[in-house]
Amino acid sequence: VLLGSGLTVLSQPLMYVKVLVQVGYEPLPPTLGRNIFGRQVYQLPGLFAYAKHIVKVDGRAGLFKGLTPRLCSSAIGTVVHSKVLQVPGKTGGNTMLPGPGEKEPVSSLEQVLKETSREMVARSAATLITHPFHVITLRCMVQFIGQETKYSGTLSAFATIYREEGILGFFAGLIPRLLGDILSLWLCNMLAYLINTYALENGVKSFLGGSGGVSVTGEAEGTVLGGGDVTLFWGSKGLKVLFFSLLPKVSSMTEMKSYSQAVTGFFASMLTYPFVLVSNLMAVNNCG
């Protein structure tokens, strides 16, 4: 929770600028620049230009508008997510990470489906419970456009939304946000499963000859000595040193799988970004 809160504080200015860009706020005129093809085009201000404008108007503290409800959302969401995952399931707990001295479990589609389903339920529960704080966070941020103070505090914002919009006001934009999270999760995990199973594992097996052995071609039959990162091959033409430091072991294979998970997660986030945009716009629509 503490680590997540720290990351939330550090990323607050980035999210602040992102939300202002999403709602179409353009406080600065476009400047003449060049695109990736070298052509001169007019460009909207970037992240640092937006940040400097916010600091100029509201000071450095202005970069952290909406931080309190966002911290509440992050902390509560982390607790809810972990509690839901701790609920015993048919799999008897988390089977994705091997314990010390244990072999890494073989990836299977059934296991991926079960783990993704559990993660989907946990994320959906956390999103459902924390969405009112998310709505307040967004509305605190967009007040900068009109220099309003309607949503000045978390508790007063709760009272204002309930008085003007009722209980449904706290869940504006919930449906597209849930759909985006679920689609992103399934896309990420399924793409990672396909890459790990058919690209990484099968690629290594075919490279090692299928059964984990080593075949040496272009030399007379000889003896393979040693193992590990360096293997000595004694053939008719003398001693050969074969380096296998690049062959993935269990640890390096796990790292490669984690990298593929990160890449597929980024790709899935790009594909589902329209859901995030629609959700944020619905949350702040007619709130002024």
C-alpha cells in the first residue's frame, strides 16, 4: 500500500496533464515544429509546457489537485484486490509462481484461464468500490479549466455529487472503465500465453533438438564434456569450446516471460485506451 501510494504521488502531475488533454483543454497556442517525416506542422504543447502553465497559474501545489481522493482510491483498491485474491478457489491459491526448489509449472491454457478469471473478479471488485473516488479525482482536476472550487474537498465533493446527481453520479463512466479493464486484462494474458508457449518455449526446444540435447554438425563424432555455461567438445579436430551462456535457463526464461507480459500489457492498454477516454469524459460531463 505504501509503495503504491508513493507511485501515485509521483505520477499525479502526469495524470493531471493527461486528463486536461483528454477533455480538450488547450491553454497555449500551437507552435511550429516538425513531424517524424521532417515536415513543418503546428504542434500542441507537450507535457512540460502544460505543467509549466499549471505551475504559473496555481503554483507547484496545483500539480497535485485531486491527489487525496486518488490516494484513497489507490489504497482501498489495493486492499480490496488482495482480499478478493485471497478467497480460496478451486485451484487452491496462486499457482503461477513456483516456490524455492520447485520446478516452474508448465503453462497451460486452463491455468491461464483460471488465473485470469480470478484477476478479473479482483480488479472488477476494486474498480467498482473505488470508482466514486475516481470520479471525484477527475472532477477536481478539470476544475482548473474554469478556476472553479465546487469540488474543493473529498467529503464536500461526496455531498455535492449526491445532492445534485444522486447515487448514480458516483458511478458515471463505470461501464466503459470496467469493459476496458477486462478487455485489457484478457488481451494481455492471452497474448502473453501465446508468446510464451509457441514462441519462447517451443523455440528453445527446437533449438536444443527437442529433447534438451545438443547436436553438433560439421564435425566428426566426439565427446561432450562438462555443462552449464561452457561445454567442451572433444572431436577429431581437437578441443572445441561451446558457449551456451545465451541459452535460457529457468530463471532467464522467467525473465523473458515477464518481459513478454509487460510488452503485451502495453499493447493491450493501447487497444483499450478509447474505453478509458470515454469513461473519463462521462465522469466529468455536465459536472460544472
